[in-house]
Amino acid sequence: EIKHKDFCVDEFNKNQLETEKKEREKSDLIAKIEGLEAKIEELSKAIETLKSEIAEMQVQLKRAGEDREKENKEFQQTVADQRETQKLLKAALSILGEFYGKQKAAELAQLKQEPAGPAPPPGFEEYKKSAASGGVMSQIEQIISDAKAMEAETIRSEEDAQKAYEDFVKETNRSIEAKSKDITDKSEVKASAEADLVETKESKEATMLELEQLSTYNAELHTSCDFVMKNFDLRQTARDEEVEALKQAKAILSGANFEGFLQGA
């Protein structure tokens, strides 16, 4: 009975210590699971945000390409129009130059003839015609100059727009590449966290099973040991009293036999 009591005390202590240990492990595992789940959710949101940003940048690239193509067509048309204007005006200027040249020559020839009426003030008619011809041609030359200036300005604007577009494309592609790499890195971390989560949940289930087994064993110990533990002292006292009574009885009996022996002698 003493051995059984000692066994019960020892097993209860072991069971309690192991249960407390497993409870701490369970708490740690639950906290770890919550942390991993929060981390996975955060990574998932970050990855989705990055994907949305990449999709938006790709849309911006497409729109920028379409706008650049439209602007380039307008540029080509504007330059073509300005060059055609210059070509036509130069041709007109050449024709006018020939016309006014011939007219001036005819006028000079006519001036050499005797005038029919009173002669105009010297140089008056020549000046009037020369001024008229010079004014028209000057205007045409100015228009040609303006067309050249517009062509040059259009070309500069096109070059600036093309450079800005190319810079935008390069910068956007670099950003897409960086975000894509970030997605890859975060996806790897997420996959690792998901694997860790599965393993941690399995560990938690195993710990819960061990706690259940410890609880079952604790119940078995109570069934086997409660009576012994509760009544041990009483039983020990009763046994001690029985032993003492036996000793006294033995002593009494031993004393009675000795006296009887003496009387017989």
C-alpha cells in the first residue's frame, strides 16, 4: 500500500508537470498560428496591391503609346503641311519674281519711248509698281520664314515629346520589374509562412492530443489512487494500532505462559 501511494504521488506530479508543459506549448503554438495567419494575410494584400499597381502601369504604358503614336502622326502631318506650304510659296515667289522682272523690263523699255502726255514726276510710276511688287514678295518671304520656324519648332517639340515618352517607358518598366521582383520575394515568404502554418497547426493538434491523453491518464490515476490517498493515513493509523495490539497481546500471552510454567514447577 505504501508503494502504491508513492507511485500515485509520483505519477500525479509527473502528470501535472507534463500537463503544464503541454499547456504552455499549446499557448505558444496558438500565438504562432495567429502571427503566421496575420503575416500571410498582410503578404496576400501586399501582393494584390502590387499586382494592381503593375496592371495600372501597363494600362498607362498602353495609353502613352497610343497617345505618342497619335502625336507623331499629327507631327508628320504638320511638318508635311509646312514643307508643302514652303514649296508652294517658293514656287509662287519664283513665278512672281519672273513676272515682276519682265514687267520691270517692259516698263524700262516703255520709259525710253517718248511719252504721249505730260510726263509723271520722275520715278513716280516706277516706285509705285516696285513698291507693290516688293510688298507682295516680302509677305510671301515672311510666310515662308514663318513656316520654316514652325517646322523647326514642331520638330523640337516632337523630339522633346519622344524623349519624354522614352524616359516614361524606361522608368515605368523599371518600376514594373521592381514590383514584379517584390511580388516574387513576397510570394516566397508567403509560401514559407503557409508551410510553417501547416506544420504549426499539426504540432498544435498533436499537443492537444497529448493533453487529452494526459487528462485521461489523470482520470485513471484518480480512479486508482483517490481511495488510497484519502484513506492512507487512517489505514496506516489503524494498522499501527493493530500491530501495537498484537504486540501487547503477544506480551500478555508470553507473560501468562511463563507464570503457568513456574506454578507447574
